[in-house]
Amino acid sequence: MSKAEAIAQQLNLTPEQKIKILPILRDEMPKVNEINNDNSITNMLNMQRIRAIHQQTYPIMITISSSLQYE
């Protein structure tokens, strides 16, 4: 199981939510991994960069999960 699939499972997503959210998580994971593997930056900068990535995808995921709740 990929990290994205593990996260989707932890979030207890419906099958419909997984279909829409898994591609977003799969796209985000390499970016986060690249930051985590960059030993040239400080931990603080590492956290800031990861937070920036999450801030980009979080609104999309909320929109998807909210729209699916009312379908």
C-alpha cells in the first residue's frame, strides 16, 4: 500500500472520496519526500515548505470531501 493510500485509509474516506482525493495525495507525496530528503535545509525550513504544499492541496481536498457529503 502506498503512503497516499494509507493516508486515505486513515481518513476513513468513502470509495467516491478516494477516487477524487488519491490522485491529489499521490501528486503531493513526491514533493513532500523531496523536501524530507533535502539535508541542505533546516528543519524549520523543511516544515515551512511542507506546510506550503499542504496549504495548496488542503482546500481542494476539503471541497471534494464536502461536495461528496451532500451528494
